[in-house]
Amino acid sequence: MPPPTVPFFLTSTTLATAAKPQRQQLPAQPPSCGAQTPADSLAASYTARMRLNPHLALRLFDHLLRSGADPDPIAYALALARCARARAHPAAAQLHGHAAKRGAASHRRVRNGLIHAYSVCGMLRDARKVFDYGPEVDMIAWNCLLRGYAHVRDAGALREFFARMPARDSVSWNTVIAWCVVNGEHEEAVAVFREMLASNECQPDRVTLVSVISAIAYLGALAQGLWAHAYVCRKEIEVDEKLSSALINMYSKCGFIEGSVYVFENSCALRSVDTWNAMLAGFTASGCSERALDLFARMESSGFMPNKITFNSLLNACSHGGFVEEGIGYFERMTNSYSIEPDIAHYGCMVDLFCRAGLFEKAEEMIQMMPMEPDAAVWKALVGACRTYNNFELGKKAGHRLIEAAPNDHAGYVLLSNIYALDGNWKGVHKVRKLMLDCGVQKVPGSSSIELDGVIHEFISGDKSHSRKRDVYEMLSEICQQLKIAGYAPDTSQVLLDIDDEDVKESSLALHSEKLALAFGLISTAPGTPIRIVKNLRVCGDCHNAIKLLSKIYGRCIIVRDANRFHRFREGSCSCGDYW
């Protein structure tokens, strides 16, 4: 929201005039004890109207002052709440000065309103002054300032202030857990939740569970997610639309799509567009494109109006499933039937749809007809497809455009370098890597994680830091032997390094993080149980083909969540149908 225009209903003249003592005629007869004066009644009337019309609180407060009545602490609190919603720091400062002159600034409700308004406006120094120099503060004041530190993302101050709190309620814990999730500290969010349970200070509520389940979804920790869902049921926490959507998202991101379906089908009375969108996104990420299209048909017949997010998931489903004609149809219906103007994400989905199908001319036509400049996602889709279909010339052009669109993202440099490497142009590879170095961009190392008994074990390529490294590498050796016996030949074209020795290339492929995580999963879980792996980058082609065969050799369902989607390997095949 843009800052309010000055004077925003509260002019300095009005406040200054109202702050002056008013001459009043002595009443002919003193009012009886407890009787309201006309000024008191007028002030109470304005306060009541401010309660009913919070969006007009500042205007009504201004009228109250002009009437000559004396505002009570509740009127100040309601006006300050409006300042907080409008991020109106100047108006809050004026109210602060006026309340101080009237002797109302030390009142609990006024003080809490000031701390809240200053905090959400990012004026933490002013908020801290009110907090530190006032009378004894209550839990509301502590929480207001805590949320202020979370709002400005001051991690050190947030942690220090939280530790200092004499007591903490659910709002305090929810603020810290939500801050962890927003800032990508997902493991810490789960750790804080456990600390909350151990403290016995208060019980988690719906807000707590939404944040924690979102963190678990990112980590892909199914065991923890199952526990969290069981906790919701055991404590009889009401499952509203947000919590329902969070559970659907968590199960889908943990590779347990049937868990998402269970939550969705049991939330009939609570369904909103967000719930439908969460289920659509789950089917899409899990490679269940046909189920996503069927679900959209159900959504339409149920009378729900799809939005931009709905069509984003739907077009992604078509892209991942290879449904080109269907994708074109949905893209047209979005505008013709629902009057939704496509944004950059929708055009990106269409480019990705054509690229995955190898229809480069249509992809380029779509880019040219876009009413906005293509973003990094569009160029990334084009470069990725050029690598798959060995369209090196177009890939080089798109790769340079990708770097221009996102010069600080390592992905553009890596993708362009890979195009040059596949083309055998090692000078081009070195040139791109030098450019990356000169720009100070670092490649994010590939890592894969696997959850065991609620503990997440993470591996990087060639990792030897794990406590069971000897067992892991013995299992890795067995895996390579079993693949060789089955006639599998490593795809050394995936090693995009200037190396001539094929044995060195094969050894490099064997040490990829997803294979190490799989080896650990095979030695740590009972035969026949599913293995779930989360990778931070796109799974490489050699690992994809090897894991397909290993799922058959070891009789396991192996679920890999990479940066783009899920791959469910079973009996030698993958749910993506090798269309990824």
C-alpha cells in the first residue's frame, strides 16, 4: 500500500488545537457521580463508530478532535491500529505526540498501539523507546515488538528478544516459526516447534501447524509430516482452508500423493479455490497430469471459479504430460471463458510446453507474441530443451539471453556451459566459467537428502562426511556391480568436463549425491519399503536411468523429488515416462 498523503485526516493544526486546554463554563450544578457529560457521550459515540468502521478510524478521530471532545484510550488505540494497517508512520507519530500532551501515552492500550504501529512501519527504534521507557509492559507489547523484529528480518534481535521474554504465548512462538519459514530456515522452524512442545507454555494452534507443515513440506520429511497430521487429529485442531491446503501441499511434496488425495476428499465442506489449486499443483508435481486435468473438470462442475494460479498448475500439467493440444486449448479458454489475462508465468508454461515437445518454432513464436519481456524462466525452459534435443545454436543464443535476464543466478551460466560442452566447444565452456567467476556467481553444489526415523541425512557428490560412510560406499560398490551385471552402461555424456578418460567419467557419475542417498536408503530401510530422496537440483540423466533399473533390481519404489518435479521409479520405469 502506498504511503498516505499528508495530512491523511490528521493535520498538525487540528492536533495542536485539540491539545490546548479548552475553556469551559462551570456548570450551574455539578453533575451527579457517574453521569456522562455531553462531551463524554460524543467521544463515546465517535469511538463506537471507529469500532464499526476501522477503515475510517483516522477520519473519525479527526472529527472527534474538531468537536472539542476528549478522546479516550480506546479511540487512540483504534486510530493507531489504522496507522499500522496503512503503514502511516507520520500519522502514528502525530498521535503519539498528541497522546503524550493529553497524558494518555502511558495507558496500556495506547502504548501497545504505538509499539504495534511503529513496528509494522519498520520504525523499530521508536517502538523500542516506547517499550523500554514506559510502565511495566504486558504480553501484547512483547509480541508487537517481536513481530516488528520479524518484519524487518533482524534475525539477531529477534532471537535475543525472544529469549528475553519472561513468558511466551502461541503468538510469540508462531511469530518465530513463521519467520523461520519465510526466511528459508525450515529445519530451525521444526526445531523451534519441538522446543514449543517441550516448554509446555502453550498449545500449538492452527497458525502454528500451517507454518510447521509448510517447513516439513520443503524438507520432504514424510515421517515428520505424518506425525504433524496425527497431532492435528489427536488434539482435535479444526482443519480450516489454510491448514487443509498446507496438508495437501505437504503430502504431495513428500511424494505421498495419496495422502494429499485423502485430505482433499475429506475436506468437502472447507474447500476453497486455494484447496483445489493445492491439489492441482500436487498432481502436476507428481507427474499425474491426467489426474490434474480430471480434477479441473470436477472443479468447474462444482461451480468454483478458477484463477491465475489454477491455470498455471493446469498448463504445467499439460507441459509435464506432453499434452500439447490440451495446453493450447486451456490457454485460449483462460481468456475466452474466464477473462483472465495471461501473465508472464502462463506464457512461460506455454513456452515450456512447446520446448518439451521439441516444437522450437512454436516456442519462439510464443516468445515473440508475449506482451512483456521474457523472464529468466522462459529462457531457462528454452535452453533446457535445446540441451535435450541437441539444438546447440538456439541453445547458445537463449543461454546468453538467460544470463542477461538473471546475471546473479548460477543456473544460466551452468546451462550455457553445458550447451558448449555437449557441442565439444571447450573454449566456450571456459569463457562462460570465467564470466561466472568475474561476476562473482557461485554454483550451488548438488545435494540429496533422505529422512530416516525423523532425522534428515544430506549428501553431496563424493561425500565422505557421513558417520556410516564405509557402509554407504560398500553399498555403492554393490550398486555399480549390480548395474554392470544387468548390462547397464553409464551415460558418460552427462559428465560435462574436458576429460578423455572414460573410467574417470564413470567414477564421477557413480559418486553423484542421489546415488549416495540411495545407497544409504538401501542399507538403512527394510526390504520392500519405499525410499524417498529430495534433490536440490535437477536429477541428471545417468542417475535417472540408473535408478529406473535399480528399482527393479532391488524391488523398491524409489521416489525422487528434484528441483522440477517428482520421479516415482518402480519396476524399471519412471512416472515421468522419460518426458522430463
